[in-house]
Amino acid sequence: MKTNEKNKAVIEDTRESVSFGTRDKDFSKEPLCLSGRGVTRVFQTGKVTTVAVDHVDFDFHKGELISIVGESGSGKTTLSKMLLGLLEPTDGEIMFQGKPRDISTGAKKREYWKGIQAIFQDPFSSYNVFHKIDSVLLDCIDMRGGRNLPKEKKIEMMTEACSFVNLKFAELTNKYPFELSGGQMQRLMIARIFLLKPNILLADEPTSMIDACSRATILDMLLKLRDETGMTVIFITHDIGLAYYISDSVYIMEHGKFVESGKPDKVMLEPEAAYTKRLISDVPKIHEPWDLSTVDLLNYQS
Ligand SMILES: Nc1ncnc2c1ncn2[C@@H]1O[C@H](COP(=O)(O)OP(=O)(O)OP(=O)(O)O)[C@@H](O)[C@H]1O
Ligand SMILES: [Mg+2]
């Protein structure tokens, strides 16, 4: 069998063994929710200039799950912060829902954040340690305009959000975030997203603090939430194996630039950039259930 045919066979096998959700869908027909042209961020620290993100172009569509993959220091978090409006690009333009993004005032920023939310690498840094879990969740209800709802309704909504992520609200009420385990914290972050229902969710290595089993559960929850709400998910990761497994589109980032992008089958099975090839060859054995190691071997026979 020729390599291409073998690759195709592996794709078919892999498709049967994991749930791919929407990866065959053509998202270019969906409305644009976030796009960028020439987006750049330069940091100047004393005499040292760092080009953290270097003229990147992207088009993210409604409901699409996009992974941005790159090694440490490649510029992923800097790009995330610009997407979230926490950091200004030093050059280039970001468009939100097809129009130039305007977050020039506090009020406009708050409005923008109703549409885009994030979960971060370190869940412990994402909560105010002095706020009880109830208030973390109540803030979400308030943000969605539910401030004046009756107390019973709010409790019902918080209970529903917790049970979506297999947490029991009754056991969390009156606790502080530091009283939870890392995995519970990650799940609480997803419960927040369940309540906020943003159009866009940016997840920066949300599974980095947890074991493989909880990691699969968290990913399943995120995918389920995406399917239920049609939100766009931007997933930031070091892990090309994981990106292959979950994404509709993949962007490979090296030294602040996108060196390759497209459908995961194209990027991972027919990589063109030397950097992508290296990332694939570094995939550890842990990803074997996702068949990447086999894909990798076949790819390198050519
Ligand atoms: N506030 C800052 N001031 C100066 N340099 C910065 C700043 N933030 C990031 N950098 C630099 O920009 C580059 C990209 O950093 P960034 O945090 O975006 O990488 P990353 O891909 O998220 O890495 P990791 O996978 O380790 O989280 C690095 O060289 C980093 O040192
Ligand atoms: Mg980072």
C-alpha cells in the first residue's frame, strides 16, 4: 500500500475510535466571529526587544474548535491576551464578528467580555481567594443579566451548572476556591462557562494541572458545551496529539508566527513545515490511544 493510502486507512480507523464531533464540517461557510490581520505584539524591556507575536492572520468561525499549538515561548498566551482584549497589539487589526473590534472604553470592554470568556492554565490564579464559590457563580448569573432573579432561581441555575460538570452545588456552597482540588477547580471553571454561555471560549492549557483521566472528562465537557451552545472554542496547547484529537482547525505557532494551519488531517498527516514535523515526532507514547504514533510512523516512511 502507498503511504497516502495507508494514511487514509489510519484516518478512517482513528475516526471510528474517537468521537470527532464536527471535524468534517466546512466552517468557512459559517459567520466569522474573530479574525486578525498582521496581529503583532512587541515587548520592550530595557534594551531587549521581544517579538512575541509576529504578524499572524487568522479566521475563526462560529462553532469552530480551533487549536493553537506551539512550544513554550512561541507566543500563545500573548496572542490569547490580545484576543481577550487584555493586551493591545502593537501592530495589525483584530475583527470581532466581521467588524473592527472596538474596546476603547471600559463599557465597550465589558460588552466585549460578554461574548468572549477564558479559562486559564492555572485555575488557582483565576479566582479571587476571598470570594466564596457561591459568589464566583453568582457573578456569572449577574453578568448575564440575572441579578434580579429570585434566589431560588439562582440556586437552581448554580445547581444545574455544577451538575453539568459532575459537581454537587450543595457540597460547594460556603466553601472557598482553595478548599477544592485542582480537578474540581477546573470543573468549576467550566461550570462558570456553562452559566456565562459566551460566543467564544478561549482555553489556555485548561487541562495542564490534572491527571489524564480527569483531563479526558474535562475535554468531553468542553466539547459537549460547544455542541450544546454552538460557541467557538480556541484551545491553546503544547500538545499536538490532543489538538489532532479535538480540533476542527489547527494553527501551528513557532517564534510568534503561524508556520502552518488548516484541517488537522491535512496539517498532521501531510505536514509541510519542519517545525510541525518535529512536533509530531515528539508526540509521547501517552497519545497512543489516539493513534497518532501510528500516523506518525506511516508519515515518516515517505
Ligand atoms: N509582559 C512581557 N514582557 C516581556 N516579554 C514577554 C512578556 N510576556 C511574554 N513575553 C515574552 O514573549 C514570548 C512569548 O511568551 P508567551 O507567554 O506568549 O509564550 P507561550 O507560548 O504562552 O509559552 P508557554 O507555553 O510557556 O505558556 C516569550 O519570549 C516571553 O518571554
Ligand atoms: Mg502560555
